[in-house]
Amino acid sequence: MADKPRQNANIKISGMSCASCALNIEKSLQNLDGVDKAHVNLGTEEAIIEYDPAKLKLPKLEEAVQDAGYEVINDQVVIKVGDMSCAMCVKAIEDVLTQIDGVSHVNVNLASEKAYVTYNPKMTGITDFKNAIVDLGYQYLGVEGEETSDREEEIRRKDLNGKRNRIFVAFGFGIPLMIIMLFNIPTPIYTPYFLLLVAILPFIYVSYPIFNAAYRSLKNRNLDMDVMYSMGIGVAFVSSVLGTFSIFLTPQFIFYETALMLAGFLMLGRYLESRAKGRTSTAIKKLVGMQPKTATVVRDGAEIQIPIEDVEINDIVIVKPGEKIPADGEVVSGESYVDESAITGEPIPVLKDMGKNVVGGTINKNGALKFKAARIGKDTVLAQIISLVESAQGSKPPVQRIADKAVTYFIPTILTIAIVSFVLWYFVFGSTLLFGVTVLISILVVACPCA
């Protein structure tokens, strides 16, 4: 019998001080069911573990190290993800990233369109995350901190334009078709044929992204909202084609305008959602934009301009009128009014002279100031505000955690309700097939958040 596949993990550990620490960690790891070997190297502060991936995953190994009283050192990365549209997209991405060997924790935020990944850099990396996201059918927009804002904005603009065009096509053809159906307006040829000819190309154009997303989801064994969208509009259109040619159904089953309008409303919902999500990061972009790129400092008796990253604590920084203050510090000479409205909300500029504190990112108004840098980089007030906003945007409130669990059961439940409703109305209550199909389509569509 072939040996079961084994996985090796290499975990970086902090807090060890002697050989007994290494032994304690080894015992804690070896007590786990599924661990074959565990060796902890005190010199390199690493644990090398051979384990059965079918019985336990990396987070369990890290938990054993932490239970022994030591810290696991992992890397964290924030990945920008495009083309997410619902909670099921979030769950699909979290699931596929979590399955990568070396990933400890994943938190995907739909509003900010970011994936917060904690991982072991000795076992996996950014390339693996990128491939997993792309294979799943979503857009990899780079890592937070990279200069990807222009590319991100271009992709977002292209996506919005595509959705807008599909909305125009859907309503541009759907509304006239609806009027023809409501008022029985004569058509050049047999009305069902005419409706089919007019509707088929616009329907394919408008609904293609929906069906394509549903195909991706089913290929990856996920049931998401796109599957429901596709079933709703697909049933409406297919039953219309069958009714047009009297295959199993009568010409009563003509829903071309319904299928087209439903696809249009879904696209409208996505368009509005994409616009809203595009604005969620505006606050952070504005805050980041408040940080100056360079600073003028006095070194060896001369004024030199250096990148903001090169400013050091206790540097004497010169800020001229109209310039942004590059760091937090204390004024040593000069007098000027400083606009601190972006930080404090106070609209009236504040007088700053010797001994007064200044805050990075605020604007010097009318005089030259010299100040000694006290806090730089991530320690400034502005950087901490940005960090807090990003943390709040990336965290999940308790209600969202409940929603993430509930969404797993939501779609199978809705599909079951739709099918049971059709069976009850048509086979038990004796309604017409037309009414039964209408109930089926209505339930599938109404359950969709975009609708």
C-alpha cells in the first residue's frame, strides 16, 4: 500500500531562550494527531514539522506553538481584488486562499475589495495568491502599497463603462418589447418570432458576464449569487424560446422582455454597487495624499531636500509657506498659522511659534517654520489615523461573520424553496404551468440582492 502523502512546514518562532524551550515546543507539536516528526532548532528559531495534511492544517500547528507560550512569526499582505460582487465571492476567495499550504488566516473585505492574508513566507508567497485568485475568475490588482492606483482606476473605469453600456442596451430593447407585449402592438412578422429576433443579441450581450461568472463558480464547485441570477434569467429566456416554437410549452410562455429587463436590473444593481465600492477607499486616498513626498532639512549647516522616508528623529525641518508639514515635531524658530482642519476639524488656522507642536500632513499658511522632528513615518498622527481607518475597513463586524456563515446555506435553501414552490403550485394546487414557472422565476430573482 502506498504511503500517505506528507507535508513539511517550516515555522519561524520567537521567545525561545534555552534548549528546554525547544523541547517544550517539540512536545506540544508531537502531541497533535497527524504530526509525524517535529524538530525545533534553537539557533535558527525555527520548527520543522512533518505532518499529514489530511488530518490537520498549518493553523493547528501554529496554535500548538502558541499554546506552548511562544510566538509565531508570519508575514502579512494586503491584496487588491477586483470583480467581487457578493458575500459568496468573499467566501470563495477566502476558501481558495485558506487551502494554500502556508496560509494561516485570510480575511476578505467586499467593501474595500481587499484580501488580508497572514502566511508563512517559507512555504508560500504572493505568486501563489495571485494564481489562486486569477484561476478562481477574479482580478488580481496588486499588493497594497505598490503603485497600482492608476491601473486599479483604469480597470474600475472600464468595468463601470461596460456595465453602463449593458444597462442602456437592456432597457433600450427591453422597454419597447414590454410595450409591444402589453399593448399587443402589431409586428412585421409573427410576434413571438419578432420578439426572439429583437431580444436574442441584446440578451446575450447583457447577460454574458452573469452566465460567465456562474460558469466560473460551478467550475470551482461554488454556489454563489451568479448561479441564482443565471437560473432566474436563464429559465425566463429558455421557456420563452420553447414557447415561441411550441416545444413542450405554448406561446403564453413569452418572457423575452422579462429576461432582458431582469438582466438589465441586475446589471444596474452591480453598476451602483461598483460605484459605491469605488468610493469606499476615497477617505484613505485623501489621507495618504496629505503626506508630502519630500522634506527640507538642515544637515551640516546646509538646507537639503530629501525623500520623506529619509527624515530622521531630531532632524531640523524647514517648512515654507504653502508647504505641507512632513512629520510631527516641536517648533524651534519662526511663526506661522497652520491649517490643521484635515486632522482636527478646526477650520480656523492655528498660530504656531516656538515650543508649539506641529502635526505631519497639515499645511503651513503664511510664514516659514523650523521644527525638530519628534515622530516620523508610521509613528506620526496622520499615519496612525490611516492605519486605524484601514484596520476598520479591513475588519469584519460580528454581524458580517454571521452573514458569511449563513450565506453558505442561503443559496441551497432558496433553490429548494423555488423548486418546492413550483412542485406545490403545479402538481398539488393544480395551477397552470405558466403560473408555476412564474413563481419559480420570481423566487430565484427576488432572492438576489442586486435585484
